[in-house]
Amino acid sequence: MHENEVFVDDALVRRLLMGQFPQWAELPLKRVESTGTDNAIYRLGDELAVRLPRIDWATGQAEKELYWLPKLASHLPLAIPAPIAIGEPAEEYPWRWAVYRWFEGVDGIVGRIGDLDEAAKAMAQFVAALRRIDPAGGPLPVGSRRDTLAKRDELVRKIIAELPGGIDQEAAAGAWDAAMKLPEWQGEPVWIHGDLHAGNLLLDQGRLSAVIDFGCMGVGDPAYDTLFAWSMLTSDTRETFRAELQPDEQEWERGKGFALSMGLIAYPYYKESNPLFAGVAKRIIDEVLADYRSGVV
């Protein structure tokens, strides 16, 4: 999916386990057919998972999750992961990697939510609970999750000008123009996940059961965590999510702008290399533009 991606296969993972965690080295090992973009994931036995960065920008996630997620977990209404062991570079693999507890379920890309209204309330409650946690000492969000909308303007306009067929270029430009007229965020930072799209949510029997991949998390602009509204919800269930979370109007509109930019950046990048994830990006774009055309604020 990426230039300079590190090759990971079963044999490498088995060697890493044998060298560093021999107590688990003989357990059955099976690669997970994940729609994720940055990590290779293996199921290890019945209760464990191995997660290895495939690209340099995904490094450092395990260490951050090991330190912070146990501190957050008891405050949150949905399960979240935390590494139980961190491995070191070895066997020509260049980065630290981690072993986690296995969560049963399927991600929100391949799974189907049984009741979107219930899911909207559950995710709003999760986001609200995350925001209530004391942000003191928390890390800055990773990379682009520190951006203002204005910082994304040049790239987004370039992408809009080059959009492939199937996306309404005029509506995308109009929606982005509207986002660029918003005042910059001046509020207090809060804990954010930073990447609440379908691929980072687990479903168990059609219900939200866990939120995974906190690689973007940090203390920042709350608008980023409204992404779920355009990633998985419909126009009516977005209203359920909004009523439960109660963001102010500027936060909601900023979140819509961030969602549009994330969809526009990801869609052409993954269109050929990861069509399922590109589908998530396309749905985000479509839902934001549907709101724009209908005048929903």
C-alpha cells in the first residue's frame, strides 16, 4: 500500500516470537485479513494478537498505547486495547512491535451494524467519556491530527482539482469553501481518538463492542472525533449522534470539514492499493456532500 513498506510474513513473526517471547512461539499463528493500512496483524492462539508496523509513520504507537490506554480504559464505556508485551527490532525487522489481547468481532468495514441509532448513541457516549478524562500531561495528537483546516487547504484543493469520476467536484469545492470560512478552534484541548472511522471499530453480533487503533490519539481539537458521524451514520442517525454528544455548531462544522479532507486525501491514495479502505473514504465524502447539498448544518 505504501512506498518503503517493510515486508512482514509468517516466518518473520514466528522468528521474532521465538527470539523474544518463546512462551508463545508455538501457538497457532494466522495473518488477519485486515482492512487496516499501517500495521500487519496476526492472531496468535485463541487469546492473543501480534501487531507490527509496516511503515515508518506507524512506529511508536505500541509504546504510547502501553502507557496511556490502561489509564483511559476504566473511564470508557467500550473496550479498548492495550499491549501486554512489546518486542524489539530483530531478524532484520527495524521497529518495535507488540502483542495484544485478542478481541472477538469484525471491523466496521466488513461487518454490519444492526441498529444505527443505538450505535450513534453508544459512540457519542464513548466520545463524551473520553473528553471528560483529565487532559493534563497528555500527548499531542499524531501528525495531521494537529492540523487546522487551513493547513490542509492547499492539498485539499489540489486533490479536488484532480478528482476522479464518481465524486461531485463542484460540491466538494463548495463544501470545502464553506469549511475554510470557519473560525479557527480556540477552545480547550481534550482527549481524542483522532481516527474514528469504520475500520477502527469492532462489532460483535452487530453491536459496537470495541474501539481500536489509538495511534492518532492525543489531547487536541474535539472536532476530530465527530468523524464517526460521516463514516458510518446516515443523515437521521447523525442527528442522534449530535443530540447525544451536543457539540457546538462550530465544532460540528469543523468536524465536517476535517471529515471531508480526510476522505478526499485517503480516497485517491488507497483507491488501487486498498479498495475496501478507499470505500470508507468515499462514503465519508458522499455523506459530507449529501449534507452540503441539503443545507444541513
